[in-house]
Amino acid sequence: MRALAGIVLLCVSAGCSESASNTFAIATGGPAGLYYPFGGGMASIWSRELAHVNVKAEVTGGSVTNVIQVARGESEFGIAMADVVTAAYQGEGRFPEPLPLRVLLNAYPNIVHILTLEDTGVRAVEDLRGRRVSLGAAGSGTAVAAENVLRGLGVELDEVATAYLNFGETTSALKDGTIDAGFVVGGLGLAAVTELAVTRDLYLVPLSAAELSQLGAAYPAYAAYEIPGGTYSGVDEPVSALGIWSAVVVHENMLELLAYELVCTLFANSDELMEVSPVARDMRVENLDKVAAVPLHPGTVRYADEAQNATPTCEGGHR
């Protein structure tokens, strides 16, 4: 697979004919989250605007799976949360050795939604002790963030009856009463959370200023984020929460010209991504370096440098 990917990229670099189309894959997440439609939006733009590539979005288990697939050459692109990307690049946590990744761009901030219902009595993270809690799908960025939040605030996993359910399964289990709370991590207005709020009395568990400071000190990729009142039905007041950027990562061996064209083309058509989801409004040049611990791809750096001084042409020199 790596050899084939190398041949494809060399072909692009050398100037293959426009009729040659190479199929690339974006590792995203489950269909109930935002990664899959966001990845589909990127795939549509790239496939239409760049004659030499055909890109498709694929359903996966989420962030952890995605960075591994990119490192192995099984997917050319992967969308993943900043904490997972950082751990993968540094060879920490679930990653026994550093993975050869580069950040192509930062997409948008994910919000850690800690979901429960009004009648459970859960009002803070410490109330999760002894409760049945979904931490997200196994292998997902949601599960990593959920475990970090619990441990970071002094709640050990063996103090909680854990389940690893995807977004749709988590909200269904809350409705059925088979869990007391669940973590869902994604952009504002997630379909699964929106639907739950319409059908049940949703309560979003807030994080205090002290808790946010404690988590930020332990995990530099995390930052405070306020969920505006009215985002979800019945939740009329703002809720203090945790924000984690999502990044699109590629293998470190991707050619500079190809990466430059991909980033430039995406920014030139960002309005189309905003039609897929309004979270794309945060995909701006000044936000490209939000995953501070992981280097940007050289093609992205080239685009950022051009964008500071003029409107980039998006011409890679081989079309």
C-alpha cells in the first residue's frame, strides 16, 4: 500500500495527464457525527476541482483509528482530535511509538458534550461515580477525551460503570434509561444531541472554571469553550464546556505540491463547506497552527506564507 501511494504521489509530482485520476480516502468517523459529512464535503471539493484526484470519505471508528490508518498508508487523510494527534505524533498514551504524521489543516473545534437527563440528578463530573456512563465508541477521539476528563478531574474509570457506545447508541441508551450519562464530542449542533434534546429533557453537565484550568494544565490541547444558550432545545443558558480542535492529518511523506494544492483548493471553496456545517467558519488561515505540538505539512506552510501576502493561485505546476 505504501509503495502504491509513493508511485501515485510521484506520478502527480512528475506531471501525469489530467485524465489520470487517483483515488484517495479520508478516514472520518461514524455517520451520526460531523467528521463524516465534513470529510464528504472535502472529498467533493477536491474531486471536482482537482482533475488528478478522486477522493472519498470512509466511515471509521474515529480519531485513534484514523491516525493509525494514515500512518500505515491505508488512508491518505484522517480527521482526528488534537489530543489524539499530539499523542500519536509523540508516541504517548495509546501509541507505543511516534507516528509519521503532519497536520494538513485544522478544521474546527470539537466540544465535549457531557450528556444526561434532568431526572438523573447528575450535575457535575464527580456525580458520575457509581453511574453508568458511555465514553464514546471504542477507538474514537471521544473515548480518549472522556477518559482524560474523568481521570483529569479525579474520577477513576473503575469508579464508573463504563460502556463504549457511538453517538447514536449513547443517545438511545439515555432515552431507554440503560445509562445515566454519556460523552459526545463534536461541533455545535450535533444531530444526535439535537434530536435527544427535542425528545427528552436534556441536561448538559457544565465544567467549572477550576475544572477547566485543571484539565488545561494536564492536557495542553484542551481549552475552555462556552456552548451558547439555545443551541439545543430546552438548554436556554450558556454551558461552560471543553473545546478540542480537530485536524486533518496526512503522512509526512506526502509531496509538498500536492499538499499545497489540496489546502489552497479547500480554502478557495470554504463557503461550500459551511453549507455542510457552520462549524467550517473556524477553518481560517490564522487557525492553522492550533495543534502546536505537531508540525504543519510543508505544503500547508507554503500556502499560509502566500496567503499572508497575496491571494494564492492554487497552481501546483502539474495540471
